Amino acid sequence: MPFPASTAHDPDDVGIPGRPPMETMMIKHHSDLVLEVTAHDAHTLESDLNTAEEIVRTGAMRERRHGILVTQHSYTTYMVAVSRDVPFGETHERRVTQERA
């Protein structure tokens, strides 16, 4: 079953009791092998990263050449992609640092 191009929670969703309402989140497909995850609360971010990794892993398993690279661009934005820099069957994490002016 194909995954939707993006998924988003209702901003009015109360989420987990005792926590503020969930912010809008999204899994954006750039291709079957590259997904962008944006979320503003830890629970949603973890869930969406796991979902994105499973989607990308399916593509990586078809090719059987490369592994998965999860790149953190900010506290709320990550890219999950098949990468030729990662050995097949492995998942690596990378943090992109942004210099301040």
C-alpha cells in the first residue's frame, strides 16, 4: 500500500496527556529514497523518523547497494535518504551544523 505524499496531524490534537497540543508535522516525499521529516514535538518526531526510515529502507532493500543516512538539519527538520556513503544494511546519523553570523 503506498504511503501518502505527506501526513499531518490536526494542530488541535491534544496528543499525549500533560503535553501541549501537537504542532503540525509532516513527512514529505522527495522520492522513494529521500524523505524530509518536520515535527515540533519529540514524540511525533521520533514516530515520523521511524516511519520515514522504514519507507526508505524498503527502497534500499530493492537496490541492495547502499545504506540509510539520517541528517539532522535543525531541531525540527531531518532528511532520511539512501546514501552511497553508507554501507548496505546500515543506518548512519549526521548533524549539519549551521554557523551563526
